[in-house]
Amino acid sequence: MKILLKHGLKRSMGGLAALSQRWVPPPPIPQVSVLMYHRVADTACFDWALDDWNVTPRRFEQQIAWLAENAECIPAGEVMSRSTRAAGAKPVVAVTFDDGFGNFATQALPVLERYRVPATVFLVTRYVGTHAPYPFDQWAHRNLARTTQESWRPITWKEVDRCVAGGLITFGSHSDTHPQPSDLTEAQLSQEATQSRVVLRSRLGDAHAMAYGFPMDPRV
Ligand SMILES: [Zn+2]
């Protein structure tokens, strides 16, 4: 009886060992919160339908000051390499900005540098340095008469260079023209991603052509 039990146990253990060799545990899911900012602008204009993408410089600084004290902030490119957070560790947060407004350089950058918080900005490469509101910026088009140019103007390449020089800001792609993805073929989607990354790589280097923030809607 003792021998039979021993043999049975041995077979079971052998089966488990074989199973454990075949089974590869999935990689841990990164526990990172991604904050998605758009424009940082002081504007008296308030549009109930569209203002949910705006934050004032004062409110922005309050939020960044809190994050600097209470979270570990990382560039968006490091999100996938983070493993699960240890118990008791500070929350991990990636601060990101979509579209690339000039007010990122004039309003957000000084705050991020003051608190040493890294951030990633996703650019719509075709429109960097242009002088009209982004074609997809419904807020600016709808409220143009009662807003300042500073609230909607696209960032310039000179400002992008200044952001890069500080070492705290990483750029990524937000497509080339910010189309509505559901209107495009697979080939057109690929072209949008490829073209924008070619521009970023040639102007800023590989490190700024890695992250891709997909435009999910013409508005964002
Ligand atoms: Zn967008």
C-alpha cells in the first residue's frame, strides 16, 4: 500500500512538473495610470459641450504639484516595461498631452520643469508650426471669436526643440493629420502612423518616434 501510494504520488508530481515546464505565466500587467491632457490655457470662454479637454494653468500646477509629491511619474514609453506595483509603493503615473498646442511650451513646460515631472507629448506632425487652429479642434473653431490665439495655436518646431533640450519631455506620434480612424482603410492608418514617425525620427531622433497616441475621435 505504501509503495503504491509512493508510486501514485511520484506520477502526480511528474505530471505537475511537466505541466509547469509547458505553462508560461503571462507577463504582469503594468499598473500605471495615464493622464491625458490637451490644452493648458487661461480662457474666460467656457463651452459646456467641449471644455472638458481644457485645464487652466493654475489648476494644472496644483495637479502637477500633487503628483510630484504623491506619485512616481514616468514617460509614456516606459509604461509597458513596468511590472506590478509593490504594496505600499507610490502610484505610477504617465503624464501625456495630445495634439501639441503651443501652450504646452509656454504654460505646461515651466511647471513640469519646476516639479521635475517628465511628460510625453503626442504631435500631429502635419500641422506643427502652422498658424490656424487644428482642423480637428472643434473647441477653437466654435469659439474662435472669444478665445485667444494662445489657447489654440499649434506648437512650433522651435518650441519642440526647446522642450527636447531640457531632457524631461519626450515626443511621440498622434498620427500625421488626426483623421477619424473609422473612415480609413488599414493601409491609410498605416500610412498615418508611418509618415508621422518618419518626420519625428528625422527631426528629433528615434527616442521621440517610439510612443504612438492613437487619435480615437476627431475631437481628441
Ligand atoms: Zn487628438
